[in-house]
Amino acid sequence: MPRPILATIHAQALRHNLARIRLAAPDAKVWGVVKADAYGHGIERVYEGLRGVDGFALLDLREAERVRALGWRGAILLLEGVFEARDLELCSRLNLWHAVHCDEQIDMLATHKTHQPHRVFLKMNSGMNRLGFAPARYRAAWTRLNALPQVDEISLMTHFSDADGPRGIARQLQLFNEITRELPGERTLANSAATLRHGGDPAVRADWIRPGIAAYGSAPDFPDHDIAAWDLQPAMSLATRIIGVQQLAAGDTVGYGSNFTASAPLRIGVAACGYADGYPRHCNTGAPILVDGVRTRIVGRVSMDMITVDLTAVPGAGFGSEVTLWGRAASGAVLSIDEVAQAGGTVGYELMCALAQRVPMVVAD
Ligand SMILES: *Cc1c(COP(=O)(O)O)cnc(C)c1O
């Protein structure tokens, strides 16, 4: 028998989250962001749950090929555009729309031979200072693109740095609106946080929203809001079982470095999951976890293949009991990936994406 660890992808939760996201941005079309192999869930595994989107957005050409191989004939957007000139051939062949964020990408388009002009998304750097044309250079880039026979429609795009926090989006939004005011074309600005927090503003939701994390059931602005507050459901559950039990006396320690000491007699369970499965090693004593659907805590250090959990709250638990690292337990109890990430000093995004290859994954409805 293999180790009992298993990740389950919930198609129904993906559908629910997508419906919830649409409510936050009425009338906007939705890019389902499936970069990084659908945030670690697997493009093929989320396809059924997410096929209600209007397009898929990602940034790896191999991943675009996989979406086409699934039979998707709708829009696909390359969020970072092409990396070298010959990528444009694949864009032509697979009918991929692509971001254009720098002069080099316009140069490549200008020498590209295609019968089918490309739909491009011209990206403005409105303050994030990662990809995109500076506001002062944006219109010149648009004019240059617009003159190319290789280019069909030009859409307008930017990305917010602080949609999840108190700095907000006002400054970037104003800049984008000012510079693009007289330009034709569809617009896209909002990630999950901007959609959920500011999607009521038609200028923010614009023509297309680009939600990623919310579709997978993580709150983009945790702990300001949790998934219950946003009415989102975990799209992934990571579960394992108790494979051993120890009875500690007061003064006994647990695990490498003996960094947890029992202050009173304590029953602990050993769960088959460790940092080699992608569980964060920083989730030391106190990190939340469910045993038989009951919330308890990790004690001691996370090892490569095992973690140790306090069984005080679940006296009936023992060998074989269900352990939920994040997501939904058999009882229906939910532990959000955001809470686990917080205990490990990171964000839900990283935990999803870092799930190890050795963890088997299945799709359930
Ligand atoms: C990843 C990404 C998104 C999605 O962001 P979330 O925070 O996961 O919703 C949107 N737009 C761009 C350009 C991205 O790279």
C-alpha cells in the first residue's frame, strides 16, 4: 500500500468559486488564471471545474498547448507574452492571444510572418514596476503596434500591486484610466483581490477580470477576509492518516531538536506528511490541523515525511484516523489553506504551488 497521503481536487468547489467571482464582477468576462500548472492543482484536473470561464490565462507555452489538447477552442492569453521570436509561430498556430509588455516584443512581431493577425494585450506598468510600458511611453507603443499588419485588435492591460491591502488601487487605476482614455479596445485590470474588493466599480472589473487564487478557494486578502467571508470553497484538500501514536509524560519532548516539551501527559499522533510532500517546514508547534474533522495543532518540528499532532481534542483518534492538512475533511469541516500558510509565515499561493510531485492527486466532484 502506498503512503496514505492524497490531494483531492474538487470540481464542484471550482464551479462554486467561479460563480462567486462572477457575482463580484457582473458582466465582466473571466480569464481563469491557470499558470503554474493551475496553481499546483494540475491543468487537466481543474479543466472540468473551470471550463465555464471565458478564457484561460497562463504564461508557459507548453501549458497553452495542454489547454488546447483538452479541446478548448476559446480564448487563451499569454500573460507575459512571448519570450523569443519563434514563440509567435506557436501563437499563430494555436491562436493564442498574448501580452506585449516591452519594445523587444514589438520588434519580434514586426518581423513575424503570419496570415492571421494577432490579438494582443498591451501592458502598462502603472506602478508595480515589473512588466509593462511606463505610462509616458504607453501611447507610443500603442501607435507602433497599431501600425503593424501582424496585429489585429489591441486590448489594454495593467496589474495592481496592492489590491489586497490598505494602499489599494486608486493611484494605479487613475493613471491607467488617464493614459488610456481615448484609446479603443477591451480593458483588463483586476486579479482576485481587485475583483472581490473593488469589482463593484465598472472601471475596475472592466471587460475582463483575471482571477486566480480565489478560484482555487483561497482568500486573496487573508486575514482581512477569510474564505468563509468571501463565500469561497477550497478547491484542494490535502489529507493523510495517523500512522502511529505516542503517550507522552510531562517533560517528554517531540521530534528533531526536541523543541516541544509536554507540560502534562499528552497523547500525540504521527501523521504521514512532511516537508517532502510540500507541507511547510515552518509550520511548527501551534499550526492548525484537523484530525477526524476536529481542529487541533501540530507539536514539534515538521520532518521530511512526518508531522506530530496533539490528540487531546480527539480522544477517539488513533491509528488510521483521517488527518486534514488543508481543505475539507470527510465530516465537512474546513481548514483553509490560508490559515496553514499564515502559521508557516507564507501565503496560500505558495503552498498550492509547492505541493510535491510524490503526492498523488485525484479529482472528485
Ligand atoms: C497571476 C496573475 C493574476 C491572478 O492573480 P491572483 O492574485 O491569483 O488572482 C492576474 N493577472 C496577472 C498578470 C497575473 O500574473
